[in-house]
Amino acid sequence: METTKLASAIARILDDSKADDIVILDVKNVCSLSDYFIIATGSSNTLVRGLTETVRKKIKDIFKRIPIGEEIEKLNKWNLLDYGDVVVHIMTSEQRENYKIEKFWSHALTLNRESWLELSKEYSMYEN
């Protein structure tokens, strides 16, 4: 599976599940850890937990992939799912403002929303 398509599908799943401010950073030219970082905000700790569970379940169902690592914060302020080539950060707005991941990785390219929506349309809950 193409990594860009996986990242786009994860972003779509988050979008369909009511995550806010979804950003896909293309870090493959600036980081040896991963190809893409996905950053998304949940409006509450409960939503952060739900978004994390939804991504884990749907990626397992659709792509037969499970995270190679995960960090699930006890209070669900910032959860991380590591698929190797794609790392997903789901956090509350307070954590996102505090840690400013996008600013730290500002030298990375950003995959625009229209691109990832187009690449992931077959995985949408709402479109055919």
C-alpha cells in the first residue's frame, strides 16, 4: 500500500469521526523516523480516546495493519499510534498548543486537504 494513501485514509477516518484541524506533514525528507505525521485535535479527552480507538480499528479492518507502537496517555490528552511509515498524533487543543508539533516540523511539507480527501474518497463513510 502506498504510504500517502494510508496517511490520507487515516486523515479521512479522523475527519469523518469529528477530529478538528487535521494536518498531514510529509517528513520523509527531514526525518528518518517516518514518512508522514498526522496531527489531529479532539475537542475533549473522551473524543481523543474515541478517535484513537476508531483509527486503530478501521486501519486494522481496512488495511490489516496494527500499530507497531502506541502511546496512550492515561488521561487521553495526547495519544500516538505508530504505523512505522505513518505516525498519528491525536491530542486535545491544549496539548497541541503547548507542544506545537507543526511549528517544530515547520520545514516539512504539508499535504493539502484537497489532496488527501481525493486520495481517500473510497474510505469515506459518507461518499460512494
